[in-house]
Amino acid sequence: MVKYLQHKFALSHDGAVDMIKACISVTVTNIALMMSAEILYLLISDMLGDGLTAERLPVYIGGSIAVIALIWVTNFIQYNKTFLATYKESGVRRTTLAERLRKLPLSFFGKKDLSDLTTTIMSDCAMIETASSHWIPELIGALVSTALVGISMFFFFDWRMVLASFWVIPASFLLIFFSANLQKKAVRKNNSVKMELADGIQEALESVRDLRSNNAQNRYMSGLDVKIKNVEKYALFTELKLAVFVNAAAIILKVGIATTALVGGALFASGEIGLLTFFMFLMLVARLYDPMNITLQNFAAIIACTVQCERLDEVLSHDIQTSSDRMTNNGYDIKFDHVSFSYSNDTAVLKDVSFTAKQGEVTALIGPSGGGKTTVSRLAARFWDISGGKITLGGMDISGVDPETLFSAYSIVFQDVTLFNQTVMDNIRIGRKNATDEEVMQAAKLANCDEFVSKLPDGYNTMIGENGSELSGGERQRISIARAFLKDAPVILLDEATASLDVENETAIQQALSALIKNKTVLIIAHRMRTIADADHIVVLGDGVVAEEGTPDELYKKNGIYRRMTEQQLVSQNWKM
């Protein structure tokens, strides 16, 4: 049961146990409340019969006190195991999600967008929090307690009256149960249009400069208006579909009042039941059906909530990259041995790629766009797992090493720089969190950051905005390079590291890199031929295979892809308007 609840509602082990305890406490509370009606029935029976004797009066008083005490205790347990435990579980769930996301391969994130994952962590978690604290315990408690009361009444009272009163409850729940697929389909569509709207808003905020520069604001906003209207339309449609089934089930419940009155009236008229029994059943249905309306709504809400649970379970159940946390490499040569890779089953990005990037040398990856250069660098650091072949670091198969352990050996400068809304100092210190201020500033100087940092209002303590919005592209890239200097790892991956720099800064950075890369394994991805002019080894990738390989001079003499790219760039540089 615990494992089922964990999987069904994306709970931790303790959260599943607390949910079981909450359901039990709600059940006991409901039974205790119904016991008070039973005590009242017996009391009235005595008063209308032989009279209330002195011997039985303490029984009723003691029974009433016991019921009140039981209700108080179970309410206390219910509060702790539903509300307090649920809020704790909500925090655990978000932390667990974050930890899980941290360990997932990047291939998972390639299938998800930012707004989808943000919705999963925030909105979906909040929905399940409400379900765990309000809907699920109340539903289970109501169903179990009602079933137990119905079974006990079947043996102690006229079975025909029990059937006349209780038949509508399973009928109404079955109606909602059989509508589950329709409800889930509506909720999924509703979620889909919400994601489209969230993506559209995020895209508009990120590309507002390009939209304005191309006079495309009105055209884009008209498309965004369509998405907003879709959200409104499907929200109303989902609520309407839910209301139709819930209200239809509630109407079935009301029919139970009529059947109880008709059957009870007929049995009372024939003398088969007494007036008190007839009255008790009428009071029972009046007391039972109104709470059952709320329970029906909870049941429908739980069915809708399973869509959010599925989204959470997709993250929590996804395979993670787990391997050894020990490095067993001998040196830092990176070797690709007949490596193949595809982002999906249909499209192969790399096909039988083999080459070696030796320690102490600069190995450059070049080739046409889409040839697989960036993919190679990502695979070298195990951002993704390969489809075939083997990648080794110093003879150690990297697929057997935990990615976070492996990353300790890599300094990486991406083409797309990611910065945080922190100070310049904090953004560089990401390279090595325990670095001193002096060490951070020394790395910044090597990366030519001093030039622009000195002009900032608070120097290295200046906040640079979301993703470095206060800085230029070249300044952002220099901060990223400073991180690599600060980390000073034995393997350096540079993916178009100087693409956003002018010639003067690029030259200065390359001089600084020359000192950094001594005795290290360096893998450079570049499009500009002057960036790799001094590379020790060049690997030319085209259509996912190694098309050429060798030193710059050797490749130039081959009159192949490398020479053609070099000559085309020379023509481009000499072109004048």
C-alpha cells in the first residue's frame, strides 16, 4: 500500500505512511460522529419504551463522554497527519524533485522546456499538497466509514431500509469513476494550452528587443491573445465537464431521500418497522447525503489531480545517471572509440566517431554547422550518455563515473553563457566556491574582466542582472572564461569560447589561455580558423563522422574541408563593401 501511494501520488515513504494514518483518523472520526446518532437512537428508544432507568443513564453519559473524547483525539491526529504532515511532505517533495532533476541526464531536459518544469515544481506540487491535505483523506475516510456503518446497519436493522438509503452512494461514485478518462483528457488539454501560453509569455519577455526591432510586437501579441483565449476556453470547458458529472451524481444522491421515504413509508404502514426506525433512517439520509456531495467533488478533483501526479512521477521515476564516485583514470587523455549517438531513435548525430585528444595538447573540433561538434564536447563530459562505443578519460570509461564526480576534472566554457543575478564576484566564484576574493580577481584579470569591471558602480560587487542583462555579450563571455581560469581543472572544453569577443580581447584571452592549458587536455570547438591556428591536432567533423584528422599543416595540404573553410574565411575577411 505504501509503495502504491508513493507511485500514485508522488509521495515519499513517510508521506505515504502519514497519508494512511490520516485516512484512518478521518475514518474513526466519522464513525465516532455516527456513534453519537446511535446513542441518541438508543436513548429515545428507552424513553419511548420502558423509560430511562437509573442503571442505563450512566451508560449513556459515559458513552457520550467516550465519543466526545474519541472525536477530540482523532481530530488532533487528523490535523497532524493531514495538514502539518502534508506541508512537511510538500517541502520534501520539492526538495526531492530538485535533487532528482540535478541527477537526470541532459537528454531529459532536451525534451522539456523551462515553463513545463517550473509548473511541475510549483503548481503541480501545490495541487498535490491540496489533495493530500483535503481531498484524499476526506474521501477515503468517508467511503470506509460509510461502508462500515452500512454493513453494521444491514445486520441490526431492516435490510430493505439499508438498501433504500445506501444504493445511491455506489451509483453516484460509479458515475464519476466511469467519467475519469474524459476528465483526465480535458485536464491534459487544459494543461497543454496553459503550457503554450506560459511558453509564449516567456518567449515574448526574452525576445522583446528582437520583436521591437522588427516591428513584430502586434503580430506576436495577436498570437498570444489567441493562446490566452484558448486557456480561458478550455478552463471553462474542463470545469463544465467536471460540473456535469458531479451534479449528475449529486442528483442521484437526492433520489436516495425519495427511495428511503417510499420504502420506509410502505414498511411502516405495514407494521414491519417502527416509527423510530423510520425516523432514524430519514435523519440518516439527511445527515449523510450533504457531506457525500462534498466527497463526490473530492473524488472528481482527485481524478483530475492524477494528471499532475503523473507529471511528477515522470520526473521521480526517470532513470538517473548513477555510477562510481571514484576516479580511476591514469592521466587525462580523452579517447572516443567508435562512438555513436542520437537524440532520438530516428536521427543519428554521431556515427562511429573515433579520435584521441591527448593531454598537453590542444585538440580542435571544426566542421560545418550541425556536424556534431558541440555534441562531442557534451558527450566528453557525460552530459549525455552515448548510444554506442566508448569514451575514456585516462583509460577510465566515463560511463562508470558519476557525472558530478567527473565534472571535477573539467573546466567548461559554453557558447551560450549562463550568468546569475548576483555580483560579478559571485558569478566568477561558481568556478570554485571556496576561492578567496584575491583568487577570483586574479582569474578575472587573466580573462580580461578588469577592463569593464573597473567601470561598474561597485566593481566586483556590482549586481549584473538576470543572466547578466547589465553586461554586453563579450563581457558575459569573459566572466565565463574567468570561471574556467578559477577552477583550473585538468581538462578544458571550450565551445566557441571567444565567439563574442573582438579581435583585441580575443588575442588577449588566447594569450592567457596559453598559460592555463599547459599540461592539460584541451578540446576547442571553433568556427574561426584563426582561433585554432596553433592547435596541435584538428578533428574535422561532417555529417556525424570524422571526415579529416591531423595537424593544421597536414590538413591544409590535403585540400579538403579544412582548407576550404580556411580559404573561405580569408575571402570573407578581405571582403569590402
